Amino acid sequence: MGEILKNKHIILGITGSIAAYKAAYLIRALVKKGAEVQVVITPAGKEFITPLTLSTLSSHPVISEFFSNRDGTWNSHVDLGLWADAMLIAPATASTIGKMANGIADNMLITTYLSCKAPVFVAPAMDLDMFAHPSTQQNLDRLRSFGNHIIEPTSGELASHLVGKGRMEEPDQIVAVLETYFSTQSQLEKKKIVITAGPTYEKIDPVRFIGNYSSGKMGFALAETCAQQGAEVTLIAGPVALKTNHPNIKRIDVESAEEMYQAAIKAFPESDAAILCAAVADYRPEVQASDKIKRETEGEMTLHLVPNKDIAASLGAIKRDNQILVGFALETNNETVHAIGKLKRKKLDFIVLNSLRDAGAGFRCDTNKITIIDKKGHETVYPLKSKQKVAEDIVNQLASSLK
């Protein structure tokens, strides 16, 4: 990725956090990659790192105030926003995040953010209780809904000497996030991607159903990641308690496997790729009672189950050569053998394998541990990560496949 950031225009916003010292390393790393960096710092930020240091490293005067002096000249946040290929706010304090989320334009950094047409990356830095507070999390969710990219902080010792989540991500990792974005963005820009997510419910009667434990978190993380990379996402979601944030996501809510099948069959022909992440029920009751079944009158109950349509196999059968089809395999034994068999049978381009035998993977978790297997049999094994990070790995593989 050595050339990815070459000649890119990066606005680096610095706020009043002890982590501001890391901005010096961040500028150096970006400049070394060939990027042009313009620093915008809040007044509080200057208490932690000097403009002279930042200007020396970036080779540009640091911008902090609206007016540079009293001769009528001023710094144009509009021009800055148009100049940038990306805006990175690192470190981002709880105060700045709150102002960004609510449009409180009381300093040069926020006005520049509000004028910026380029993608925005936010690297929070604060104490663990501040980061975990519902107001901070709500503001971060709101920034995500605007299409901003949140670079999650890490856990470790904080300025308070407490240990927890709130440390700004390290500069090299932040640079890697930018490189990954620009490398995949060109592949996914304006691509149409269908994603299925969550479980399906197969009705027994009006109040009972056959279902599974899928939360939909993995599929929704994939949808957000693809949308952030410029793709036009159609998210076909089973019954889940999740919301979408990015405006590039068109959400279709379904309940049964048949409804998901019909939505996928309709959307796939016009798409460039499909990621089939949903845990679709293999079977449904042959007969669905129109009224609630009463134990007192029915006694023992026997359900006769019939197979549902196979969405992956159906899409594989109509897939064009220029389309990419991605499947998932959640297994409990002989994982690789079963996954490769599914990949071949259903004409997938690659399959994402996870196992319920791995702690922290599978249903109802915020983490996942995957192996990606392509149609040539190449396996890439990933460590346990947050589902957001796993989504980025899968989308990177998708971007490579779309080249």
C-alpha cells in the first residue's frame, strides 16, 4: 500500500487531549507516505502540543483561528473542505465529538468539519467512563449515521491511570485505516451490493415460530462498511433489533426465508456482488395454523417440516461472470470440509467460515473469528476481532475480488 496515500490531501484535526502528542507521529507517518497534511487545531489542543512542532512536521502553517491577524485576512473553512481528500480528527475529545454530532460550530475545526465534502475519520481519546457514557455513545452513533468513520479506541492505561477503553488508536494503525479505505474505495465506489443479515422466522401459528439465535450484527457491520466505502447497499434484514446508520443503505425488512429469497432474487441481477450473511432457516412447517394452537385441545403436536429454498444455490445458478457471490458457513464439526463443500456446490467466489467451537465467535457475540476460503482453496485465518474489524477484513477481500 506504499503509494495509496501519495499526493492525498489530509486535514488533521487536533483537539485538547493528552493524546495530542501522538499527532506528531501521525503527521510524520502520513508525510512519509506521500500525503500533504494541513493541521487544524482547537485552542485547547495548543495547550498539549505547540503549533511550531506541528508546522515543522507538516511543512504548512497550522490553522487554529478564523482570523489570522487583524488585517482582514481569514482562514476559509470552505476552501479547506473542498481541498481535502479526507479529514482525520485525532485525537477527538468527547467535547469535540458532541459538537460535531450537533453542529455546534464554535471553532475552526468544527466549521471545517461541517464544510468538508471528503470522508471523515474520527479517533476518539478520553477516559473510559467518558467513552462509555450513553451521551458519548449516542453522539458516536450519530456521527456514524452521517457516514463518518469511527476508529475505535483501544484498551489500556489512561491519563487517569485507570485501565479501560479510551486510548486513541496508535498512529501506524490509523494510517493503515486510511490506506485500507483508499485502496478499497476505488473498487467499491458506486458498486451495488446485496447483503442478507439476521435470522428468519418460520411460522407455526400466529404466535410461534422456528428461528435461530442470529442477532444480525455481522451482516449490519458489513452493510455499514460497504456503504462507507461508497457502495450502494441493499440490506435484506430478518427480524432483528438493529438499526442502520449510513444513508447509502437501502433496508428491506423480511421475516421468513421465502420473503428473504424473493427479495434476494429480485435484487441480485442488478448488483455487482452479494454477501449472504443471514442465518436462513433450512426448514419451515408444511402447514401454518391460522389460529393459535391450544395445548388443551390439541395435546401432543407433531410438526412436519419441508425444506426452504436455498438462496445461495439459487443466486449461484444465475450469477454472471462479473458478479461476486460471498457465503457464510457456521459449523460445529469438520468445519473446513463442510465450508469447501458449500463453496463448490453453491458456486461461491469465497466463503467466510466460523465455528461455534471458537469462544467469542458465532451468534449473539460482538466478536467473531473467521477463516476466508476462496474458490482456489486458499485459506486466510484471522484472529478473534470485533465484528466491525471482521467486516473490514471481509470487505477488503470483496474489493480484491472485484478488481
